[in-house]
Amino acid sequence: MSLGFILGKASLNHQKELFTQLVALRKKDPQGKFYFLVPNHIKFASEVKVLRQLQALQKEQTTLFAENAVQVFSFSRLAWYFLKETPFYQTPRISEAGLNMIIQDILQRHQHELTIFKSEQAQLGFVSQLRTQLEEFQRGCITGEDVAQFAFESQTKAELQAKLHDLALIYADYTQQTMGKYLDNAAILEELARTLGEMDLQHSYFFIYGFTQFTASELRLVTTLTKKAGAVLVSLVLDRPYVEQPPAPYELFRRSGLLYFKLVQFAHKEKIPLLTDKFAGTRRIENATLRELEDYWIDSSRMTPRKEKKETVTTGLHFCAATDRYHEVAAVATRLRQMVAFKGYHYHDFVVITRHLDLYQDVIGPVFKQFEIPFFIDLQKQMRDHPLVEFISALFAVQRRYYRYDDMMRLLKTELLLPQEDGKELSINNFRDYLDVTENLILKFGYEGKRWLQADDWEYYRFSTADTGIRTEFEEEQTKKVNCIRHFIKKILPPFFKKMAAAETGRQGAAILCNFLVENGIVKRLYEWRDQELAAGNLTEAARPEETWNTFCQLLDEYVVTLGDRKFEIELFSELLQSGFEGAEYRQVPSTLDQVIVSETGMVQMNDRKVTFLIGATDTVMPDRVSATTVLSDDERLFLAPVLAADQFLNEEAEQQLAAEPFLAYLAFMSSSDVLFISYPLSSDGSGALKPSPYLERLRQYFALSYEHLGAPPQLSEQDSAILKQYVGTKRTTLSYLLDISRQAKEEQQLLPAFWQKLYQFLSTDTQSALLTKKLFASLDYRNVPEKLRPETVELLYGKTINTSISKLEEFYANEYAYFLKYGLKLQERDVFELSPANTGEFFHLALDSLVKAVNQKKLDLAELSATELNTQLKGIVEQMLKLPQFQILNSSKRMQYLSRQLEKTVRQISWALRQQSTRSQMRPQQTEVLFGHVGSEEGLRALQFDLPHARKVNVRGKIDRIDQIKTKDGLYLGIVDYKSSTHKFDFRDAFYGVSLQMLTYLDALLKNLDLIAADQNVKPAGALYMHLYNPKLQMKQLLKQSQADAWLKANKYDGLLVAQPELLEQLDQDLDGDNSGHSKIYPFKKNKQGAFNSSSSQRHQLVTMDELLLLLQHNETLIQHAAARIFAGENALNPVQWPDKRTALQYSPFKSIFQFDAMLPENNYRLLPTATPQEILRALKAEREGRTNGKD
């Protein structure tokens, strides 16, 4: 027995020295067995390298080569080799996922005994965190009794004592449930050490390579080998031996030096012969610059004074700064491809490493695929996001929360459950279509819960202004799609849930779930996904469906073994499965030998690479900001350290980990032999500007090198080919840069430089890229300006007659392109089941319409109704309304029922206001909800019809909320009232520019249909008014100045336009008749003491003369015809209006993503509406009329 070390810096060839010792020992003991012991992470690569070196030593020229006397093992594989035939090794293994299930069960059972962990178990990731802590105890040879003793000795620290109490309780139960029943790594290594301690290993030789530290279990095994084996040789990256004293806390080589010290001390204690230390003498890195980097790093870490840089020429070392992570990775991919293409490298010669791969995991894959680079990301991927895991989670959520929308969509969108139609399984495309329709219907009508299981089919239907009440073939087809999915769910889920509820034991519950998945094609779908990925050549992705299913089956097996005979609790079963999947990971196996390895600096790497790209070297990760993520904090670990036995230990605390950061960086710097690129991104999405690592800055300043800037767009002035070549990658990526520089040349009106011209000539004539090049270069002439519609397109969209509402034409004037999208292409937002302003508006309209109609039919007067009679009328009306389909949302939940009551209160308040107005005014509602221009309607008024050139027409339709009438000695006056859910005022400017046409159009429609409304009567227009439908809240200061009744009336006051006729105005508000003066509490006017009438506000023009009203109406008709003419002409400009207060027509538009409007582009401009007074608008209208008159003359 003997123990020897091979030491040396990372730049030296340790493996060569190991092979020298191997050759010597084989000559000395030809019958010997030789074992290389390496970290599991690099076992496969190490095995390949050892075989190749053995083949070279034996000068074998054959393609195939084998060796049985030399083995390459990890610790776990070594255990398999020596224990595989023993009864102990036949004990079942348990996965991390299975351990999570056991811990979750322990937490549930000890809920009332736990203290500090009582509320933690519901936290995501806590179970895995707890499992990691227990495994740390096992690796550190710390038992449950030890933890209980620690708790007793921690009485001065209450929180630590409570934590250790819970840990001891859980650990004891955990040990009881696993010891002797399952094997874990710590137990296997303990058994291996015991077994090897009883074997004759004097002809066995062990070469340990790639480690800087061991767990307690691994260390026990290694010490056993030193006592029993012929020789143990340990290779360590260490530049000096530490025999008498351990290395200082902040020594660069502290980890490997401490391991050396422990092994030497053990050898002295056990009187094991120590071989003379061997130092690796052959250089692995011949690059002088990289060797000088190593010397500088070692000296600077030890604060050793150093002279000026030795090398005058720096080669193979590059410092780079990229604009962001994407451009950093793209630059790496470009450089990598060029080195393969022009410098004779292979992909396996490269390693891309960073401190934390999670920052790059969404960038590296897509970029490397775009650059057609084979790669292997050496990062464990969690299984918890797989569709099968999501399916199982959603399945139990559906049962627990009873068919909620979110859970049903989670379940169905995994695409693992495919319904059948006409005896055949739906294709995936059809299923997606059916599910989209189903989801839209659910969102629109709020179907969930018992609605999934109802006997009646769901009906697909729409409510719209054009609804004729006749179901179309389209609606029937959509209904069929929806019910295909609903019937499928109703058929399979309730029976499954019933069986699960009836299960008595865990074994029965597990069997029911497994059978359900098999019988409903889940397993079949998973294997179909596997075959699809295999066909596409995606070997890694192809393995994942089967891996996930196997993990699920293993979880069920482990559940049945541990809890299968207990009483079945479905909620606990669900939690255990989710906890199990929380710890599950996919296997990582390289799919080919020639590929780029992407890894982290904290992982052990093979040092046989030639080029290293160290990316993401920012000050936030190099050194890393280490924080404790385990159950025990750093302070708690420090407190416990003195009570640990010599062969016990816990993981390093954060301070020790931070002290090891320079060593991890050092290993990364030395990971390749030829070239080292170190880069960092200048910015990152969501985290602002980034700074370079101080490690990077130290090296850059020492070598006096500047940063190479990566990711900056190409410049026309750049002529340096060394810089320009960074833009040449694959044809597609090169085309992207070529397009950028070509756009720049066009904007600056310069010729494309020769370098780029050659690239364009190649790409535009290459058979693979010519078509794409042509398409992309067409974008150089693109402007964000909609094309004018061709006449044939206009006719297909609109026909020869436009039947429109006035609100549509308002939208045309607000933004022509929005009109085209909404009413030409008929784009719509998805309906959702919510109480929208449109819903509340419809509720108010229908309630007031029903009230007025009921009063008129009974020939009653609102003013004569008592409060009781009014409330009785309203109660009946609202009860009938709530039964209508469009208002079913108001019965869907307690919250909606509350809102329903609030809406009813608002209706009562508005109705009370109407009654009070009637007591003070002679104006009375004549008709409500009066249609005009609706095709197919037997009732209603004629449309506003206008003939246009080229035999085109425009018909304007609409619905007048209310027509009021009042009889005076001067004749009959008719006015309109428009209900609004917010405050509205008539704006002369908006009316002039076409963005507010509704009131004038409705009044115009009324005047054009007087023969149908009041035939043979002298009718005059009274005006057009807005009524705000709301339940006002009165403030105390309002009630101090006036009665409550007057305050309510004022709060519900009309606004808009009235004709300035004294005989009309006097009767509109009887409080102002005769000699009375003041402000009307009902209408927007006032009367002074001289008897003159004026607008309520001096700033606004609420009273107009008949001539002014006619001017407005005439201009309104002109705007309607003008809009229709432009629509027929194919005009659809992207010209959103902007008001003086900076409001725009884009503010609430659902089409902004389609518009892509950018006010910074020269072609995208707002149509600014100027500030204008009513008087200025009226003068403009008079000038317009005079212009028309002069034109006729």
C-alpha cells in the first residue's frame, strides 16, 4: 500500500504524468488491475481519452480498440463494479423524485409537531431544499442522533434550535423509511468502503484525477483504498505541497491544498507509505501568453510583487465587450465557425463556458442552431415543465376546483388528450382549431364548473347589431366543434374522478391513474412525440417524452412501495407526485463526439480543448455573489462547525465558496491550450448596464489590451477586414448584417463598400439564399404606409352601397386605417366573459326603454307616478332583463350579483331623475330606442341616404336612444337624448372635423323622418342632448347650498345643444318661466333678470340659432358623403388624430400591433386637431356655405 501525488499547475499535462506512472506500474505488475477514478461529470470523455492514449502507447492502428486491465470509473460506477453481485446492491434505488415524495409525506404526518417548518412545506422548492439538506448530512456522515444533539447544544440560539429540532424529527423518520429499503449514494459508498476494506487489493492501482475536494463518504472510501490498494495516485492542480500546515483561507489553491493536507495527515496517522511527490513536467499549454496569464494570476492572488509583463507580443488572448448577450453569443458563433472553416479546428476543440448558464440558456440554443453549430449544453434540465407533468397537475386541479377555466385549459393545451370524431381521433391541427373555438366561447360566456357536465349542448352564438335571430351554418359548425370537446371531457373525467374518490388504498389510486393515462392515449401520444423528434433528428428532445413517462412510472412504483397500503388521500397523492417531479431531471448524454461543449465554470471540465470562450464575465458573477440557498444558513454552519467530529463536515459556507471563486476562474482560464476569449455583455434585458468582472479588468490592464467590441452594427466607413469578418457567419446570419449595412448606405445615399458588394453578389446568386435575399432586400423600400385599395378590392369589401352606422364613420375620421381593419377586414377582439362598459350601457338602455314604453302604453305620465309605483315597474323590468342571455353574467357569481344590484340602483336613480324632471318640465319622452335605416326591420325610420358618383350610395343607420317632445304655442318641438356612461359635451371642433358626428346625425335622421313621427304638424327641432347614466354621490357642501332634490337634479343635468327659441326654453324648465331667472337645473341654459337666455357656461356654446343648427347639419351631411367617397376610393391612410390635450385615436385601439405606428418615422404623422372656439367653427361653416353658394352661381 502506498499514497502518491502528482502535482502541478493547471497548464501542465497531469494526464501524461499519470500515464507515465501507469506504464511503470504495468511493467512492475503485469497482472495488475488499474482504475482511473474521475468525477462522474467527465467519466465518458475521460474513458474515451484513456483508451486513445493506451492505443497510442501500444501503437495499435486498428479502428477498434479495447482494454480490460484498465478501467475508468466514477465513484458510483466503481461501486457497481465491485458490488454488483452482492445482495446489498440488489436493494432498490430511489430517485430524488421519490425521496421528495417521502419527505412530503413526512411533513404532512408531522405537521403538528413541527415548529419552524410548519408553514414552509407549501413553499415551492422547499421539499427539494430539505432533501438536499438531508443528503448533505448523509454525505457528511452526520446522523439523526447527531442533529438531535446539535439541537440540544443550541439552546442559546432559539431559531437554530427550532430548525434543528424539526430537522432531527424529519431526518429520523426519513432514515427509518429509507434505511435498508433503498440505496442512496452515501450508503453505497459506505458499503463500498467496507467491502473494499475486506478485499485483497494489493494488485489493484487507483489513479484519482479531476477532484479538488471530497465528501465525507468519498474521503472515507479514498482512505480505505490507500490502506488496501497496491498504490493510490492522486492528481491535484496544486503548485506546492502542504505537509505540515493547511493552506491559508484565501490561498488560490486552498481546496486542492486542503485535500492534499488531509490525505497526507491520514497517511502519517495510519503509517501508510508516502511516495515522493511527482510534478507534471510536460506543458499542456504551449501558448506563452496563456502561461504568463497563469503566472500572473497565481502571483496576484497571493499579492506577490511581479515585474513587468514578460511577453512583448500577446497571442491567443482576447478581451471582448458585446452590446448584449445575444450579440455576444452571435459573435462567439461567428468566430467559432470561421476557426473551423479556415484554421483546421473541429467543433470538439471548443468549449463555451460561463459562470451561470441559466442567463444564457434561452440565447445559446437558438443562436447556435441559427449558425448550424452542433453543441451540447452541459446543464441539467428540470422535468417539471414537461407537458405530462403539467397534465397530471391540471388533472387533479380540475377535480379539486371543479372544472375551472384555467385548469381545463391547462389540461387540454398539453395536447395529450385528443377527442374522437366519427370514430377517429382528431388530428392535432383540428384539435387546436376546436380548442380555440371552445376557449373563445368559454371566455365569452364564462362556462365552467357544472356547465361542463350539463345535459344540454353549449350553443355558439353572437350578439351584435346585425343579429337577425337566425342561426347560420357557421354557428352550427362552431357549436359542433365546441361540443365535440365538451362531450369528450364529460365522458372521461367524471368516471375517473369517481373511481379515484372510491379508491381505498394508495395502491388502488396509483393503478386507477395509470390505467386512465394508458386508456386515454396519453402514453401513445408521448411515443408519437418521441418518433416525431427522432424523424427530425433531434435525439435529445426525442428522449424526453419516454424519460418523463419512465420517471412517472418510477414515482408510482416508489409511492406504492412506501405508501401503497395506506389509506388513499387524493390531495396528498397529487402533492407527492408534484414534489416527486420537482426533483426530476433529464439525463444529459452528448449525441455526437464532434460538438461544442457549453458548460459552467463551477463544473469540472476536460482540459483537452484548444479554444475557450468564457462569456458573461460581468462583475455580478465573477466573482459570484454567493448566498446561502440551503436550510442551514452560513452563520448556523459556523456555529455548528466546532461540534462536528473529525470525520464529519458540512458543505462550505458562502464565505468559503467566495474564496474559491478565483480558483474556479483560474481553471476556466486554463481550460484550453491555444486561445482564450473572455467577453462580457454591456447590457442585459431588465437589468440595465453591466460592468466587466474585476478579474477581467485585472488581466486586461496587465496585458495592456483593449476590448474588441462585438455586436455593434456594421459601419460604411469600416474597411478593416479583421473587423468586417465578424459579420460573416452562415448565409442567413450574414444576410442580416448585409441588410443592415445596405439600409445604412441607402439612408446616407452612399455606395455599398466592395466587401459588402461581393457578399451581396454571392448571396443573391447562391441557389440556397437567392430567394431569401431578394425578399429581404425588398424591405429596404418598405415604408409603414398602407397601400391604397384597388377598385376591385373595394367592391369585394364594401360593395356598391355602404350601410353603416355613424360611429363607424367617426372611426374613419379618427383613423382611416382602423376603419379598414375593423369594418373592411372585420377584425375583432376576442369576446371575454366580463361586465364591460358596453354591457352596462346595454343594461341601462334596455331598462329605460322598457320603462318609457310601459309608461306610454298605459298612457301614464312619469310625473304622476309615485315612488312606490315607479319602483314596482322597475323591479319587474329588471327581473325580466336578468333572464336574458346577454345578461347571464350578472347571475354568474356573488360578485356579479352585487354588481347587478348596483346597476339596478343606478337605473332607479336615473328613473327618479326622469320623474323629477317631468315635474318641472313639459318635455316628455315620445319614443325610445328608435331604429333608423335598419334593413329588414318592420319598424323604424328611414336611413339617411346619399347618392355618390359612379352609382355608389351610402346609407346611414342607427338607434336613437330617446325622442322627446314638447308642445308650445309656437308648435311642436322634437329633440333627441343620447344616453352616455360617461360625461359628454358637444364639441364644435370635433363635429367640424368628423370625429363627433353622432348627435347631429341622429337629429338629422329625426328631421328627415318627421312624416313618420309627427305627420301634418308644425314640427321644429328642439336640440340634441346627452344624459349621463350614473348614480351620483352628493357631497355635504352641495347640500348646504340647496335642497337634496335640487342637488340630485343638477347632478343628472342634460348637456348638449338646444335651439335658442325663448318660447321653447321657457317651457323646458318651468322654474324659469315668467319673470323667474337663474340657471336651469335640468337643461344647459340660464336666464338673466332681463329675460334673456344664454348657455349655462360662458365658455361654451350650448344654445344655437336655427340657422347655426342648419349649418352644423349641412356640414355633417357633407362629412358623411366625403367619408363614403374616400372609402369607395380605396383610401385607408394611417392617419390617427391627435387632440390638443395630446389624446390620440391610438390610445385605446386594439390594433396598435398591426398599425406599427411610430411618430419618429417620417411617414407616420398624427393628424393634429387645432384648438378652435365654437364661434370660429361657426364662422368657418358660414364661409363654407358661401363658398358652395358662389360655386353654384
